[in-house]
Amino acid sequence: MLGSIAAFPLLGVSFVLGLKHALDGDHIVAVSTVVAENRGVMRTSLVGTFWGIGHTLALMFVGMAVLVFDVEISPNVASFAELFVAMMLIFLGFDLLRKMRGEIFSNNSACVVQSTQQYMRKPFLIGVVHGLAGSAALMVMVVATMQSIVDGLLHVAVFGLGTIGGMCAMSIVMGLPFALGRERLKTFVSSIKVLAGVASVAFGLVLGWTVGQTIGFWA
């Protein structure tokens, strides 16, 4: 009982770290490209929620491998995962810009709105990719130092809940201009979408270049 009580402060730290992790630049940029394709507070909140669910499930999978089967995650594996994240950011950015080009020339904003299945699946898959890379993987390795497998997985789960909550809130905030925009704000909203696409491409290029230098691709 005393051990369980003592674990509560650490669980609180894991939750706060999860909230902070949701605000990482690559996460915000990636999710912003999906938020820009949806309208309504409910839809945009679900974008962040499904991103967080995918992220958490990936973390739990990695955590099980590390804690139960003693799998070691080498720095090179983590770096290649980050490189994949960079490529995904570039793809998401170009995909949004392509859709915006169609919207501008057709003068029909509905062409970029995703179907229900798409807005659930796309952020979920993005979350899975991010959950397999970066500081989240480092967090799992830290948890691996814990004595109890149950405690380790519990901390991963609480960390995941923090990322779900943080990204859900952030996606709502990012989606407000699209949800509240009216005809007179159409140009402004379109500019935000273009900015999200350009930022995603730029962030992906910078991240890819940085990771490539780390693993010696550009040496």
C-alpha cells in the first residue's frame, strides 16, 4: 500500500510529461495539417484524440517489448524512426498544399474536408508513427529501469493519457479559426491552411536534415 501511495507523485509527473510531449513542434505541425482539413470543434477535437490514442498504443507496444521481453532500442533505430517522421511531415504538408490548390482553383472549400473515416484513421496513424520515435521512445527506455513491469506500463499509460489530453486541447485551439470562420474570413482561413502546409514541409526538411547528419547520411 505504501509503495502504491508513493507512486502517485511519479504518475503525476508522467501525466505532466505527456502533456508537454503533446506540445512538441513536430506533433503540432503534423496535427495542424489534419485539423486544417476538418471543420467543427467536435471533429477537430477528435483529430487530437485519435492522434493521442495511436501514440499511446504505439508506446504501450514498445513498452511491452522493452519491459516484458527485454528488447533494446538502439539509438540508430530511434534516429531512423525520426527520419520517417520527417518524411511523413513533408508528405502531409505537400498533400495539404495540393488540396488547397484544388480548393482555390475550384473556389469550393468542401473539397478539402475529410470523410469521417479519414479524420479518424489519418491522425491515428500519425500518432502511431510519432509514438515509435523521438522522446517518447526515450521515455519508454527510462521506464524500463523500474523494478515492476506493472508500474512501468502504468507510467506509460498515464504518459499516454497526458498526450491525449494535451493534443485534444491543442487541436481544438488550432481548429477554432476553421470552425468559426465565415465567408468574410475565407481568405484568412485559407491562408492559415497554406501556412500549415508550408510549415509542415519546412519542419520536415529541417528535421530530416538534422537526423540525417546525426546518423551520417550527409557526411
